[in-house]
Amino acid sequence: MNGIFFALLGASIATALAGVGSARGVGSAAQAAMGVLSEDSSKFGKMLVLTLLPGTQGLYGFIVGFLILVSGGVLGGTAPTIGQGLAYFAASLAIGIGGMISGFAQGKA
């Protein structure tokens, strides 16, 4: 295994975990918003904003995944060493797990 393997694994983990948290958070927020809108449809704009807030976690994960691909040499340039690949992997765990947990929490709030 070389560094590019860990960089690719990190990019996929950052995108996937943050996306899962974002999707679950948006789903939870949308369910709550539908209950509010069934009572008072004039609050649509406010509920739309609150429903979309957990979606930012998926965007952050996507951006970090893309940055790993660009700076990790996947889209051109020199291939990373194993140490650099592991550093990309560790950074992706931070945004992936953080995005998943905060996406869940934002959807419930």
C-alpha cells in the first residue's frame, strides 16, 4: 500500500460520513418542519432555512474530500508518501465523524 491509497480512502470517508450525517439531519429537520407547516403554512421560509442547515455538514465533507484529492496528488502531481497519506486519512476522520455527529444533532435541534 502507498500513500495514495490512504488519501483516496480518506477522501471517500470524509465525503460519505459527512453526507450520511447531513442526510439524516435534513430528514429529521424536514419531519419537524412538516408538522409546523401543517399548522401554519406562513412559516415556510423559516422552516426551509432550518431544514437546510444540517445540509452544510455534507458540503464541508465534500470540500475536504476534494481538497484531499487535489493536494494529495490524485488529480495530478506527485503521489503522497505513506506518512502524508495517513495524515490525509486522519484529517478525513475528523471531518467525517464530526460532520456525521453534528448533522444528526442539528437535525434534532
